Amino acid sequence: MGCWGVLPFENDEACDWAMELANVDDLSLVESALHEVEVGAECVGYRATVHALAACETVARLLGRPGQRDVHTDDVDGWVVAHRSLMPSASLLNRARAVIRRILASSEFDACDPEGEAELSEEIADLYRRLGTEERRN
């Protein structure tokens, strides 16, 4: 498992997840990643955390609020361009925000470098803000 930074796609698991996204034409992979955290163990595991953060980042991109943009995000960026008509529902946005709150409260996910913990928390908080902070109803 390779990790080289604190951004959502600066690890092998998230990049692999983004490559899988190319095989779907709907939000099923995003929903599955969120579900992994929603029904998981008390402490959210690394893989579930990374997939959920990648899913949340995908949702933010569909809203036109991308974060990290580099060679590691090419797969997800290409998918978003090809699926511009997919608009996340209010329910999906609420779930994504709840998943981020759970990750912050009970995840095994740590920065690759212990000195990067503050930066990691800032990145996750930024993702949360880009998803919108108000709860919406369908």
C-alpha cells in the first residue's frame, strides 16, 4: 500500500478506486464506498476510509468544486467530464458529509508522515466544505 501525501488521491488505493470508476456510468461506486464507512466497524479501516474520501472528492467534482488536480486525478477528472449530467442528490450529499464526520471521529487513516497530521485534517475539512455544509432535503 503506497502513500506519498495527504491529498485524497496521493495513495495507491484511491488511484485504483478511480480506475474502477471508469467501469461505471452512474454513482454506484460512490454509493458503495460511502456505504462501506456507514456500516463498517466502530473504527473505520484504512481501505474504507481512502475509498470514501475518493468518493467524496468525486462528488465535490460533480458539483464543480474540485480539490487536488494533478496526474493522480486524471482518471476521476476524465470520468467527471464524461458524466457531467450526474448531479448528486441531496441525500447523497448528506451521506457524504456524514461519512467525512465519521472518518474524522473514528478512522485508522493517518498521514504517511506523522508530521502531516495537521495538513491531513485540513484537507479533509476542505473537502467537507466543498461538499457544502448545510443539510439538504430531497
